[in-house]
Amino acid sequence: MFVPLGGSGEIGMNANLFHYQDQWLMVDLGISFPDESMPGIDVVLPDLSFIEKRRKSLAGLVITHGHEDHLGAIPYLWERLKCPIFATPFTLALVRAKLRENLPDAKVDLIALPFNAPVEIGSFSVEMISLTHSIPDPAGLVLRAGGKTIFHTGDWKFDEDPLLGPVSDQNALKALGDSGVDVMIGDSTNAMVEGRTGSEADARDGLIKEIKKATGRVAVTCFASNVARVNTLVHAARETGRSPLLIGRALHRITEAARSCGYLQDWPDLLSEDDYDLVPRENVLMICTGSQGEPRSAMSRIASGSHHSISLDKGDTVMFSSRQIPGNEPAIAKVQDSLIRRGIHVVTDDDAPIHVSGHPARDEMAEMYQLIRPKLAIPVHGTARHLKAHAALAKSCQVPATLIPNNGDMIVLNDDEAACIGTAETGLQTFEGGEVISIDSDTMRDRRRMLWNGSVTASVVLSLSGDLCLAPQISQSGLSEGYRADDYLAEASIRIEDAIMGLSDEKVMDDQRVMDVCGQALRGLAKSMFKRRPMVQVHVMRVDALSVTGE
């Protein structure tokens, strides 16, 4: 059985389950990015309630590669699973660093998996096949159980010149296809992109060319996990006579992990943030986090002028060497606009060939299908549009059957066909105040409601006998301003007085009843005046009437 808990119908938050003989195996456990409808949220996590109830049967968690949308949820959710984690050495190095920072006391079994060697994990045989992607050690995952062979591609592309790490092991892929594959579960990110994805060597050439054109300081932002791109930028610094400087904790963490695993051997001494002002402007190349406009990232703080030690001036250049993840466009545009307003030259991959995707375009996907030749294709890692395009491509490659999943679908892989037999609990969570909570919790709903509709607070003072002792004290935020706000507050006071006077002697003694009728009055008035439904809080206080009158 295959059960996606995240990553099907969306890009990000990958979390997949496989089941055989009363045992479960999880593949990837990633995060997603919040959008403008999620105020105050830094990270979006999958709801694991379904597998938490079955965690005694969870044999392990296998990570295909080290990107945040495949492993970023581990520090937040591992304690709910408490299972061994399996991955290739570089990916494990990243997991180990995250656990050391976020769960320093956790006792986690981290088990390295080799390439091209089956390993038994519970009732599954698991084998890693080396692929190329925008991070070291990405792996396609071969799962064998109950006479079935499933190939889960993870994120991948065919890059003949990746510049860091080996090329995809097409011999192993062909041998797998020749042995017979029942199901291929595949990356759909670029399923609507014709042709082939460019090589990392193309990005290096484009970056060197653009950096040579630039005057003043140059800052390039990219995904910290794209070690090949970071290495490309260090190489570009040498080619253009500039000193490289890493800005952002994630960049230092990733490069340290890469070096510990044998990558980045020819690594230079880097410029420090304290010394960058000592180098002529035309000899500085800054490599920064923040390609997706993350508010607290290095590039966002540099763009706003709030970074504690790094600054850019008019005439400097910033390059965005990354793709825009769907949903992040407004945040990225905000950072770019801030830079442009300050006279800083902004270059994106729309302006010059300074980025290549880490995912396969349609020609590469067709080539993978020619190698694997599965009986069934299940597209994942994409929105509905991506999954539909991927399924159509698979059919054009003579794959006998396709199935487009939704998060939570419980898909049984029978001898003749795959069928959805039920739905597992899914949802979105976040990390708030030291705990994981649902994005649909009362706290998150109230926050969203205040964002879009404002808030109203009223204090009502009643005597012990239920008489109104003072005029209601009302305040509002985010509802309106000026004379319209004044009109609302004045009318709201009258509406509350009328609502209380309309209560029977018995009901006026019930604080909850008083709060309810006052809240209804405040919300009804806001709806009629502003077409809004604000968050309303009513505080009821009961005092001795004599203490109010002073008698």
C-alpha cells in the first residue's frame, strides 16, 4: 500500500508511507513554505496523526536527499515517530546537524545506506540508486516487498556535467528496468517544461559572465542546500578576481557537512563578515541565503538595510540564482523591489542564464520511463497541473496505467491494478511556542481572522443585580479609521446597552449569555457597516453598584 501524507497535489512537504505485512516504511519528511494566508507562521509541517497511531509498526524513515522539503520536518516531528533514520552519508550529515541543534538530547539511530546494495528494513528490501540533483548524494529508491518492485525517484535530473558528485547511474536504472518494475512514483516539478534541464556547467558559465560585467560589490543568493551552486560561485569568485564570503548560518552548516563527506576538497579561505569592508568593493562576492524572500534571511535583511554587518550601496549587484517556488513570488518581489529602489542592480534567471533547475524536464522524464518501463506511473511532487501533465507524459511513453494521488489516498497495489481503498488523516501543522499545533487550530484561525477582519474589544461593567453601571468601553483595531471608526464605536455602545436591556432578569446574571449577546451586537454592526467579521472579545465585570456611585 502507498499512502502520501504530503507532496501530492503540492510542491513541498514530502512525506510518503509504504505498507506491507503489518509494517510501515516512511520515505521523506519535509516542510513547506507558508503563504500570505498564514500570518506569523515560519514553517508548515505535515500532519502525521495516521502513522503516529501505528508507529509501533513503523520500521524506519528513509530520506532520499537533503532538501528541506524532504527532511526539514524531522527536528519537529521525529519525537512523534521515534524510528531509525536511513539515508546516504551526506544527507545523514545534514540530519545529524539539525538534530544536534534542535533535539540535542534525542537518541536517534542514524544509519547510512550504500548505493546499489539492497538493505532489509522491516519487511522491505531497500536499495539506493545514485542520481543527480541540486544537492550531493540524491538517491532514487527501490523498494521490494511481496513480489512487487517500486521505484521512487525522489528529486532528480540527468546532468552530464554536474560539477559536483557523479552523474546519474543509468546502468543501474537500465538494469532495474530490465528486471521489471511494477510502479514508478516520480517527480513532477518540471512536467510542463519542454526539452531538457540545463547542466550546472551552464549555470557556472552564465554566472561568471554576469559577475564579470558587474561593478561594485556582487551578492548572489541561492538555496543553501545547492552545494554545487555554492561551489560554482566560489569558482566564479576566483575567475573574476573576487573574494568569496558566505552569509547565512545555513550556508556554513551545509558546506561543513559537504566537506565532512569528501566534497568541496579544493575549498579556499573565505572572507569573514568582519573583514569584508577591508576588501575593495569590486573584489567582493557575497553568497547569501534568502533566495525565496524569507523575512529573516540574510538577503532580506541586507535588502532592508537591517543586517548587522553587511550592506549594499547604489551600483552594487544582486543575482537571484534560483527558481521561485510557487507561493513565494510576493515575498521575492518585495526583496527585489527594496533593492531596486536603492539603486542596486538586480539580475534573475529571466535576465541571464544564471540558474538551472534541479528537476527533469519532459525529455529527461521520457528517457527515465524508457529505462524503467513501469507497469504503473504515480506522479507526485507537484500541483494538480503538474501531476496531470506528468500522467499524460507517462501515457505517451506507453506506460500501461497511471494514477494521480491526493494526500491521504490509501492506494493498494494489486496484481492487476492500483485502487484507492480509503483516506488517511492529513492536514497542515506548524511549530508555535515550542510545540507543534494544527494550522486549523483556534489560535491560527483567530490570527487569520484578525489579519483579514480586524478585532473589537468591549468591557462591560454590571452591578451585582445586573444593571449596567458605566457606558461600555469599546476599542477596535484593523476595522476602520477616522470618522467611520468613531461612528462604529458610538453605535456599538448603544447596541450593547440595548442588548443587555433586552435580557431577562435571569439571563442578565449569566456572564456567558451577556458576552454572547454583546458579541453578536458587535459583529452584526461590523458586518452591516464594513462587510467584515472581526474577532470580538467581550469582558464582563460585576461590581457592587455602591462602589461605582461612590455612595
